[in-house]
Amino acid sequence: MDAVRFQTTDDLFIRAPQKVIARRVLDLADDASWWPGARASGPYGYVVVRAPVERFTTRVKFGAIISPVREWEGFTWTLNAGEIVGRAEWWLERFGDGTIVHYYLDVERGPRARWRRTSTCVRRHRWALRRGLNALKDALERVQAGEGTRRSS
């Protein structure tokens, strides 16, 4: 197993309040409907996710301990099972009429990586996560637009 560590970040603007985004991500084990094709389960404080990467590839599977939740500003996932292991930090930054979602990874190759290189495992995880975050963005912004339409009627 290579001992290469990767540190990377992804950022996405969502036109929705921090509380709403945090609640949806933290409730992933109970409701993963916003993440297309993903299956999530787990007891309080732990989540196991199986999410599609691309159309014809195998799913990314990982387990994460959800720890310190900073009042609507973010939380940490300790990735302890899957292709990568380490830390994933969610930071929710209020910006204008929405929130910038920052997802920071500090990981190394995990026990389920099999023959994959660390860079490939990290890329697969990021692609799966981006797919989920973009779907969450679409769902929340559709709701926001619908609320705006109802108010103006």
C-alpha cells in the first residue's frame, strides 16, 4: 500500500441557507434522495455511502464518522472505511444570498482500494461527491425558486 497523502478541496455555491444545507448532508443516512443513485445508511453519527461515480463504473463506497458539528458552519467526516481513509471537512460559508460549500479532503489510500492508485481513488471519491452536491444544489435552488414564485403570486 502506498503511503501517499492527498489534500484537495472542492467548492460549490448553493443559493440556500447554511442550516438547510447542513441539515440535508447531516441527515444523509435517513434521506439520500437528493444524491442520485446513492444509498446511505448508518446509526446516529456514522454514515455508510454507496454512490455512483459515472454511468458505467463501480460505485464508491465509504464509511464516515460524523464528528464535531460547528453550529451550521460545518462538520468533519472521519473516513474510516473505503478506497480512501482520512479526514473530510465540510465548511459552509455564508455568501450573498446563499452558501459556499467547501469540501476539504486529507486522505490516503484505504483498504478497499484494491489495485487502484491513490490518485484514482481520490478522483473517484470527488466525482461521486460532486455529483451529489450538484444534485443537492439543483434540488435546493428549485425549492427556493418555487418559494419565490409562490410569494409573488
